[in-house]
Amino acid sequence: PVGSEFEQTDNYKTYQRSGLPVSLDDLKAYYSCDETTGDVINRASTIGSTDAISSFDLSPIADSGTVTQGVTGLIDKAISFTGNASAQADDSNLTDTAFISNTGAIWTICLWVKMDNRVGDQAWIATTDFGVGQNGIYFRMQSASGTVYCKFGTQGDVKGGTTSTQVIPDATDWHFIVAQYDYQVGTTNISVDNGTLEAVATGETLDTTTTPQAKLHLGNVPQLDNDLNGDIDEVSIWNRILTTAELTKIYNAGSGKLLGSGSWVERGTAI
């Protein structure tokens, strides 16, 4: 009561974290692509993952194309590619990505892309060109109609497939692309812009322990001849299947929410 010794004269504020509320369990790599020069940093451990691959930063390699960092991204900055160019994990071991393409594989890959055109065969993520006996993954826009293609495993026993209903609708805006594989059910799912996960392959069991051919590339593996012309932002690679609720939260990050715990903000502040 007013005038009593218990009268409260101060105002108190409560705070909450501003980051995206998605569990970081089994997050292997997170590239925010915000760098304006130098390596594209794997920020998975920085934002709180205890499962991050160490020494998994990416070095831009222009080759016969171009790599431009610091372009306007979906969130803050992005990295832009033209032609035969990539950002390569030059400090990691080839086996670091074996959880994607070897026996027992279980994973989710998320990224945002903005294509310069819808010409087919443009790679976003690759660790192989599937030469004879070679193992790995490549994940790309497949055709001028915007279909999405994800293949992985070893040459002669390649898993995955191409979407029919989930397509990139234009070469103007940012689009959220997801691919998942779970060895327990043998299904590869792909979605665009948080649409229904489309099963592009079912009942496929990986049976290989072959080392992936190349270290992780954003953009084109030079031997693959799947030149990328477009921008990439907010790439995350997980050693588990993210739920549809988690994917929706990451998709809604398009309004500016980052992965991780973020900073403290006053409760009630839009995050």
C-alpha cells in the first residue's frame, strides 16, 4: 500500500533471449554468410552447438567465375557466385561430411537461395561430381522449371531424387530450400519455402563407407560443371531430422531472427 514500508517505488523489467528457439543438438555447420571478405565462418559452436565440426570454415575460390561477399542477404549479408566458383572447406577432413553420404546417414540441410536465373544444373552444396567409385552429395537446382535435385551416396548406388511439386517459383526472390534423409526409413524429402515435404525417394538404404570425394563446397565443385549464378545465405547442416515445427521456425527467420540464443531483449520486444 502507498505510504507503507513495503511500498514499491522502482519499476522492474524482465528480459528474454532474441534468438530463434530451435534446439542446436547435432548442428554441424551454420554459415550466416555475413563476412565481407576472407573465410566464410562456421558459426555453429559460436551460437551454442556442442556438435559443430571444427576447422570447417570455407575459403572462397573464384576459379573461372566470381565470388562476391557482403552482398545484401536475406538476413544481413550473403555470398554471391557466378560461374565456376565456390567456397571450399579447405581445413576439414574428407570424412567430416561422411554422415551425409555413408551408411547410417541422417541429416537435414537448410539454406536460402536467390537465383539469377532458372537455368538448370546449378549446385548449392556438393562434395562430389560422382565420378567412378566416388562418394558424396550434391544438392542443386535441377531445371529451368525450378525443380530441386538432391543425390548422395556413391557412384553406381546413388540415392535421392528430383522434386515435382516443390519448385523454385522465380529467379527474383529469396527461397528457403530443405533436404532431409533418414536411413531408418530410407526416405529423401525436399521442400521449398516451407511447403509440404515431398518424398523424392523412398525405401533407399545407404550401404557404403567410402570417403567423400571432396571437401564441402558452397557453389560448384569444379569437376561437376554445375555453375551457380545466384546468392546463398543462412546455411545450416544438421546430423538429425528437424521437425516440421523446427523448419517452420527457421523459415520464419526470414523476418530477421538468427539461429542461436541471441542477445537479451526486454520481454515484449518483437523478436
